[in-house]
Amino acid sequence: MSDQQVPPPGAQRLWRVGRSAWAWLGILGIAAVVLYVISTVSLLVIPVVLALFPATLLRPVADALRKVNVPDALASLLAILLAIGVIAGVIGAMVPLVAGQIPELVESASEGVDEIEAWLDREPFGLQVGGVADLIETAQEQLGDMGEYAGQAAEAAYAAFEALIAFVLLFVVLFFYLKDGRRLRDGLVATVPERGRARARQVLDQAWDTLGSYFRGQLLVAFVDAVFIGIGLVILGVPLALPLAVLIFFGGLFPIVGAVTTGALAVLVALADGGLTTGLIVLGLVLLVQQLESNVLEPLILGRAIHMHPLVVLLAITAGAMLLGILGAFLAVPVAAIVARILDDVRAGPPPPLPADAVPAPGDN
């Protein structure tokens, strides 16, 4: 008999659990380091990541232009200019509508404020709140001397400068995604050892498909929000219903902040035009639609688009918002979907190997 003794089954299971626990701790440690590095170079990382989303929509446009013998660079530039033109056209169409109704809104705004003040003077719900002037005075007392915050102006200017740089960088990155997207993918695959290139290429392709599905689903959710709230504004006779619906659509592309901001704008316009009652009705409409979006539309539409259970979508959005705020909520679902598809691929076994000439060697053009 050998001197070595085989551990009992219970000890073997405990050893396997311990090994798995250390592996997960290592993965979490690497993830924490990656998040820290990303936070230190966020000015570079954020445009690179966000440019992927419009690239998934504009890539078919650029490909269609290439089919009619338009050069790659020109096709990519024309696709971006077309998108900018569409957005600028929508905004330009809204300006005359807004400008034509500004005098009416300014006149009715004072009436709406007077109605709120009168309602507050009646001490609703037994609360001695006082009028609007009292609320403003109380807020000023709570804020104190705003002069001591003057130093924050420089920080705000620096933040605006960073935002401008990030905006310009986003368009530059978007241009190269459209022009050289496949070469960039193949270059990344070429850095992987040859035995893992098929898996790497499959992961990158599926990540691209997942991002496209997510962004198209988010557009659909925003469109539904804009349609339902816009119809409600038209029925109530609120002015600027069409421009507000367009703003709600664009706001729906940015979780939390966009929906809250555009919804609040619709409530203010309704309040200024129709008084407190109309404002409260629009507030209820906005809250109802946003609740349906968060709890029904977004999980169902996005969940189906990226093949994830609605509960997983909700948990991913919540976790992303807790970790990285608005950006985390926007990126959480596609990241979770990509991870889920990678795990599915690992369980399904290795993909077929790539042809020898499918991926260039490192350094090749």
C-alpha cells in the first residue's frame, strides 16, 4: 500500500470550494483594479465606450454607402453627418414652435405661480409652508452665503472643458469605428494566442451584436415613452406637445436623469399654461408612464432584445447605478448580457478554428 492517503470525500469537496472561493476573490480583485484604472482615465474611456452605441446604428448606413463605391473614409463621415443632420433638423423644427408660444407661456407662468402660492397659503394637509416667497427665503437661509461657493465656478469651467474634449473625442472614435471597425477587431484578435483567436473573435462579434440589440431596444423604449406622454399632452391641450415629446424621446436614452429632466419640463409647461390642476395631471401621467417603462417596458423590450430575464435586467440596472451612477445604469445591461453570452459560449464548447488568413498577424496592416 502507498503511504499517501486519499482525503475523504468531504475534505475533497471542501478543498474544491476553497479553490473556487479563491478564484472568485481573484476575479473580484482584478475587476476592482480595472474599475480603478478606468476611473483614473475616464476622459478617455467614456468616449471610447459610448461611441460604440451610435456606431451600431450607423454601421449599416456606412456599409450601404460602401456598396455604391463610396470610399471608406467618406462613407463613415457621411454617415456621421447624416445623423448630425437628422438631429439638427429635429431641433431646428422645434425652435419655431417653441418661439411662437413663448409669450403665452410667460404670461401664464405668473398665473401658475400665483395659484401655487395661493394653494400653499391655504396650508394644505395642515402644513404651515407659507407662500412661494417664503419658500425662496427659507431656501436662501439654508444655502447661506453663495459667495463662499464662488470657487466652484473654476471647477465647473474645467468640467465643461473636459466635456467638450470628450464630445470631440467621441466623434473621432466613432469615425474610426465606422471606417476601420473590422480591422480594429482583427487587430485585437491578433494579440491573442493562436489557439484562443477563434474564441476571441466570437466574443467580440457577439458583444457587438449585443450592444446593437440593446441600443435599438432602448430607442424603442424611449419612443414608447414619447408617444404615450405626447398623446396625453395633446389630449390635455398642453402647448409645445410635439417638442416636449421629442425631448422626452431623447431623454429616454439616458436612464434616470433624462427621464426625470424631460418629465419635469413637461410638468412645468403644463403648470404654466393650464394651472395647478393640469400640472398635477401631467405629473401623474409622467410618473405612470415612467413606472410602466421601468417595471414593464424596459425589462420586456430590453430583456427580449438581449435574451435576458426581466429580473436580471432590473438587477443589472440597479447594480450599475449603485456602482457608477448614470453611466453605470446605461452600461450595466449590455455588460451583463455580454458576460452571460460569454458564459453560454464557454459551456457550449470551443468554436471552430479560424482560417489561417482570417486574422492578420500582430503588426500587419
